Amino acid sequence: MAGAPPRPPVPAGIFKFALDALPDGVLLVDADRRVIYANKAFMAQWRFPEEAREGWSESRMLAHASDQLADPDRFLEHVEILHATDEAYRDELYFKDGRVFARRSVPFVADGSFRARIWIFTDITEARSSLLDPLSGVPNRRAYTQEFPAFVEAPDDGLLKCVAILDVDSFKAYNDHYGHAAGDRVLKRVGDLLRGMLSRSDDRVFRIGGEEFLLACRLREDAEGACFCDEIRVAIAGMAIAHQGNPPHGVVTASMGFGIFRGERRTADIFDKVDAALYQAKAEGRNTLRRAAL
């Protein structure tokens, strides 16, 4: 309004008070990699001692934080890549103790120069638990419907995408012979194995049906896809779980269909073609792997 007096500046202490009241963790690092500010939630989330707020270098704080993560190398890699860029970023961090954080990062740029980067961490462990299959321990069908389309339809980032569907062979015969409780234990062991083998932060595995799992990961080389899927197939057979109803193997095995592509594609098209490759694998004797033409 014309003639209105200018508003007085907001004291810096008000901003600090507001940030300390947030449930999200907030960290501000300047262009020289100095920690400018860390709010109370950040210190609690990452279990820092109080003296770390003022006295620790960024490198020491990163070392403390990365020791808690399931994939520390990728965490540190993204910090280094993003630090002095004007790129915004978001992903999820998986902790060794089962916690899951959403991580967001925004740069502060003034007069065309990078000045600082703010990192925001939100604990989404409880929300994620509603997306987990309690039996196998991997994300469930609900998570699949939310996350898989985003993976398939994401624009080209320079990497290849691999999608595989895995089906435990002759699983009904297993349940009929050994009982459903034993079948549940098989699914838990398969889920544990898949979580261990798809351990990077952007790898995905979902239980999409009774004994069906869908895997999604990014690759640098085409040959990695078949090799990795076959390692999973061999590892499942290598658990040596007796299965009399799965001749000629005599143990629990899995068949897989997979496909590799790059860039944005239609989710239904990718799923249907990989699923058809899975059924080809099962028709050709089970405990085998077939690639879809994508």
C-alpha cells in the first residue's frame, strides 16, 4: 500500500526458533563446507551428541551419519555431487536399524553464485511400514502401485533400467506337501535374500502376488541385467530348501522373466512383456531365465 511504512526485519532468532520447532531435521552447509546450522530434530534423528552442533566439521558429521546407513557409499556420493550445484534433489535413505528417511536438498544461490545448501530429513518409517509386506519383509502391492510407475515412466537419466518378475516354482505343490506355515517361511527367506541382493538405495523389490516378486534396478551396462538376475536365480536354488514337488530339481527354485530398456516407457507395456517372458521361462522347465524384447 502506498505510503505504508516498511515492515521491520524479522529477527534471526525467530527463524532459529521456528526451525527448532520443526519435526523435520534441517541442516545448512555453506559453500566452504562449513555447517552453519543444524536444528534439534536433525541432531536427534542422526543421534549426534550435543557438542557436534557447534564443534564438528562437515566431514566428521558425514562419517557419523554414513555409519548408520545401509548404503553409505551412495549417500556420500550424492552429497559430493550435489554440494556446489544449483540442483534440487530428493530421495530416500535406508538405515541399518530399519528406519527410512526422506531426504530433500535445495541450494541457496545469490547473484548467480552458490552460497549454501539446505538439507531436510523427514522420518517416514511409520508411513513406509504400511507399504511393507509383513511376511516377506519387502514392499507390498500397494507400494508397487505407487512406486513402480514412477520408475518406468521416469525420463532418461543416462542409465539403463532393468525390470524382472520372479515366481517361486511349484509353490502350490510346496504348500500342499509341507504346509502353509512352511510355505510362509520360504517366502520370508526369499524376501530376505532379495532385500540383501538389491541393497542400493534406488533398487526396488515388491511382493506383487502370492509367490511373485517384481524387481527394478538401474544398470550401467546391458550385460549386468542378465548376470544379476541369474545370480538371484542361482542364489534361491542355493538355499537348498527341500521341495519334492519340484522335479527334477528337488529344491525350491524360481523362474524369472526380465527386460532392459532406457528412458520413459509405458508401465503396463513393460509389465506385460516381462510377465510373458516369465511364463515362457516356466513353460520351458522352470528354474530358468528368459528375456523380454523391449
